[in-house]
Amino acid sequence: MPATETDKAKYIACAEIMPGCSFTSAADTEQELMQKVADHAAQVHGMTEITPDLAAKVKAAIKSR
């Protein structure tokens, strides 16, 4: 049976970085989760580049389950 989002090892809530955003995501690895966050940031927030400062904030907001 495939793992559900709640079974994944890493989790993030965008609201921790962008208050008011309801996006959440989970992945097995931090790298996979960072890609999902980058895709979300580009599509929803219009961010075409993830700066080192933003990447650090995202990594700090990632939780392990």
C-alpha cells in the first residue's frame, strides 16, 4: 500500500514562512520536500528563485515525523 502524506518522514507548512498560506506538504526526504516547496513558491507566490536566505528559512521550518 502506498504511503500517505501523513506517513512521510518530512513535513512543512508554508504558513510558517508565508503567513496566511494554507499549503502543506510532506515527503520522504528533505530534498524531495524542498522541490515541492520550490514548485509551490513559483506557482503560488511567484518566486522564481529560492535565495540562500529563503532556503535556510524553509529548512528551519521542516519538521520530522
